[in-house]
Amino acid sequence: MRANALLDLLNSVKEQTYYPNEIIIVDGSLNNETQQALEQNKFENLIYFKVDDLNRGLTKQRNFGISKVDSLSKIVCFLDDDTILEKDYFEQLLNTYTIYPAALGVGGYITNETIWEKATPNYHPKFKEYFYDGWRKMDGSRFLIRKRLGLDTNLPPCYMPEFSHGRSVAFLPPSGKIYQVEQLMGGVSSFKKEILDQYKFSTYFQGYGLYEDADYTFRLSKIGSLYLNTNAKLAHFHDGSGRPNKYNYGKMVLRNGWYVWRVKYPNPRLIARIKWNLIALLLTMIRFTNVFTTSHKKEAFTESIGRIVGWSSLLFNKPKIKQ
């Protein structure tokens, strides 16, 4: 449901130093706008599929697309349709597999969502800052509160602590380095085809599929190595089309978040369970305060209610974990 965004992405693919052998579009749109746009704008090596209800939904469409990849392909890249690539994006990703031949997957780096500053030698970060690998940025309010309450993670970005709620890809700086990680963002990721053939995306995640990428990459990290190359750059321009309403999104945040946590830690200690619930409560309260502090009052309210409903449902209807 994002025909214009998809065309912007494909135009950036046109400019790549390494052009893909195949571009597979798996369209779950409820209209024909994307199909018409692609008929009017030709792209080399593009193959288009329109899926029905049986295969509609993020993880189902990914698995469908994987089944259509040429058997001779070695690396498969996934891209969200609201991203735009820098010219050497694919080249940098593929170079990572050359440097780390045992890598199961490699992620790209979004450049336009976080403002970082290179720190001076021997810099001592302030409480309101996040500091990592010689770089600093302002920390978000939710993390500042978690710091004060002793609920922040002490692990590097893209690693999940036993109580979940770690720091994501957005907390890796634009250092030009390649970092080993446990988590990649699905819409800027790549994997060896042999791995994708063996390990599928979980169909537990219906429709929009929030956190499906965390589930997949945490499962892979148990059997091999994943990397993020900060030189494989792209920009993300958030497109609201095709996303769930905020009530359903709020439910997903809690239920899908719990699911991914238990994929990584099937039997967390009591202290980890307490921390997970305390952070869930804290983040729900912070989201609810947005009813009074932002102009999107209805969205903040409905998402908060969705979080409460999703959290409450875990008491009597926990998701069944698929490893």
C-alpha cells in the first residue's frame, strides 16, 4: 500500500554499484496501485507477485518471497519499501560476508534517525547522554527514567538482557565499523540463502508483524554470528500507510514483546520477570502521559489502552513459543 515509497526505493536501487541479480516484490496491497506503478516504471531484473489472504502478512510474504529466489543466489537482502539506499549499500553488505565468511546475516545502517557526535578522547559522558564506542548522543526520556530506577541494560546495543528491553540498532554509532550483534532490523537486513531455506520467519507474527525481525535474528544468533556494517548506509522515511491502528499496535508491543523475550530466554529468573513487568508498566505510563503532552492525543490514548489489554491478556492467554 505504498506505491510511491516503493518507487523511490527502486530508483535508489538503480544507482547501486552492485545491482541485484533479482528484485522480488511481494505485494500484499488491497488495491492495484503498486502493480500499476511497476507496470509504468520498468526496473531491470524485477519480478512481481501479488499475494492473496493466504500469504498476506509480513512474515508470510517474506517466506513466500524466499521460496521464489533463484536457487543459485547466495545472499538475500530484505528492504522496507520506505527506505532509500546510498549507492554502495549492497557492495558494503556483500563485503561484510567476505570479511566474515561465517556470517549468517548482515544488517545495514539507518543514517537519518539519530543525531550522533564524535566525542573527544577521555570524554566523560553526562547522565543525559548515551555514550558508545567514542560517540555520544542525547538519551531518550524513557531511558533516563530507567537509569534512575536501575532498569537500564548493561549490554551493548543489539543484545538482549535477561529481562529483555535492551537497546536496539539505533544505539550503534556511525563509526564506520562492523559490529557483531544478536539482533538486526528486518527491513535493512540480509542473510545467506542456505540459512533462509532452513530457518523460516515465524507465522506467529500476523499482519504487520511487530518484532518479527527480533524473533528471527535472536533465533539465528543461537547457532551462528550476525553483523551490522555501519558503512552499508540507507535512510528510512517512515510511511504510515498500511500500518495497524494504535490500539492493535499497543497490544502487539506487549504480546509480541513478551513472545520475543521468551524465545531468547525461555525460563528467565524471577528478578528478570519482575524487571520485565516493571519496564512494561513504566513504558505504558510514559505512553499514557503523551495524551497530555503531544498533539496526537487519541493515538497516545488508544495505544496505551492496547498496551494495558495486551499486558493483561498475558495473565491467562500467553503466546505459544515456537523455537
